[in-house]
Amino acid sequence: MVLPSKLPTDNIDIYTAERLLSQGQGEELEGDLQTMSDYGNNNGNNGDDESALLGKMPLNELIRISSYFCTLWFIANYCTNASLAYTTVGSSTILSSMSGLFTLAFGIFFKVERFTWLKMLSVGVSFIGVVLVSWSDQLTTATTHGVHNKLVGDLFALTGAIFYGAYTVLLKRWIDDESRIDMPTFFGFVGLFNVSLFWPFFFILHWTGVESFSLPYNSKLWIMITINAFVGTFLSDYLWLLATLLTSPLVVTLGVTLTVPLALIGDIILKHIFPGVQYIAGACLVVAGFLVVNISSLHDQAEIKSDNQGDHEMIPSGDYEIE
């Protein structure tokens, strides 16, 4: 038995109605939601139908999205890390920071982001800040030592930025709200697809001589890899996903660049290293870009809320019957 996915009230979908109620709006929709729930209970709904009523994503849909996300995520991370073997850290960082521009472009194309000149300004300011920081690092360190095939490395970094922008925007489009999925289940399937689909490539690359594979040769490396796997991959990606669904892809993308000023603070406090004016100026621009995009995002949310209230005022009230 397939349950109706729309409320009788002006064809409002169940998920939108629940979100309006959670925001303190659409009180007259509450009765319709209860009617839908009673309808499902009286007609023997299955698990997927119940998930639809509760606004949850069905399990088969969650598995499908996790497989798509896993593929895009793997390509983005592999390209970004592979670029470091061919080009300088500065070049890789600069090109990877272009993910903000690609995130904005993909977001506008898939109608996840609204284009505003304020967002464009925030992306530009953040990018200039990263360029200044990377340029400062290149002036103070011999980063070109041992670097070869720089063009290949730059292409890897740029490809990683493109795929990062793609999977960030598409994830927001597919899921939209964090209440629709169970985070541990989602990441569990992502890990399952990673192991089953991409892990065998390690041996293929090793046998073909493209990339050598070896296990850590001492306990210190095992500890470092374990900590990095938990903090640098699982925990950071969990918080990243949550932030993407709670805010917007562009806000999160520029928020990731805050590692630049945080690294600056860490160097000053822990290592007593005081960087030059250029580095400080770049870090300040990164922070400024993040603040500007948040202001723009808050403005967008206010407009969306206003539009929802306007649509809500046009919804007629009354008693309806489910056919």
C-alpha cells in the first residue's frame, strides 16, 4: 500500500509541512499530518512508507546516495592528495581553494545556492587570502625541491577542487536536511562502498608500478594513521556533513579555509613562530570571506522564511477527506 505523499491542504508535501511546524508555523497543518499518520496505520504501511510519513529517507535511497557520494568523495580526495606528489604545496593549496568558486557555480546550477554579488565577493576575498598565505610560504621555504611534472600536479589539484564542489552541492540537493538521514548509517554505507569498490585499486596500482603500497613499519606510524583516520577523516567528515545540511555548501566550503588562520594561531601559541605581514593579511582575508558569506547566507534564509510565510498565508483552512 503506497501512502499519499501530499497533504490535502493545497498539495503541501509532508516534509515541508513538518519543517514549517518545527519552525512554529503552519499550525493548521497539524491536523492533516495526524490524519495522514492515522491513514498509514490503518492501511498497513511498510517501512519505506513509514519513513516517507516521518520525513525520513528510505533505506534504498540512502544506500544509493551513499554510493554516489562515496565515488565523488574518493575522486576528490585522491586527486588532492596525489597533486602533492607532483606540484608544490603552495600551488596545490591555491588550486584546491578554488573549490569555493566551483561550489558556488554548481550550487547555482542545481538551485541549491542563490547567486548574489556578496557571495561572489566572499569567494574572491577568501581565494585572495589563500593565495597570499601560500605565496608567503613559498617565499620562506624551499617548496620546489624534488617537484616534477608540475602541470600534472596542478591538474590533479584542480580536479579535486571540482569534485569537492560537486559532491558538496549534490549532497545538499539529495538530502536537504539532516533530519532525513541517520548519520552513522550513511557513513557506514560510505565506508562499505569504499572498501568494496576502491580498496582493491591499491594492489592494482602497486602491481603496475604507478604507486607503491606498503604497511606502516613502526608503531608510531600506526598511531598517527589511526588518529588521522578518526580525527582527520571520520570526525571531520561527520561534522562537515552536518554543517552542510544545517547551513549551505558555500558556507561550509569557505569555513574549511579557516584552517589557515587557525594554523596561524597554533604557530604563535605552540611554536612561538610569528609569520610575516603577508601571511597575517591573507589569514584575515580568509576570515573576512567566511564572515561575508555567512551574512549573505543569513539574508537568504530570511528571504526563504518570508516566502514560506507568504505562501502559508495563502493556504486555505478547512476539513479535507483523503480519497
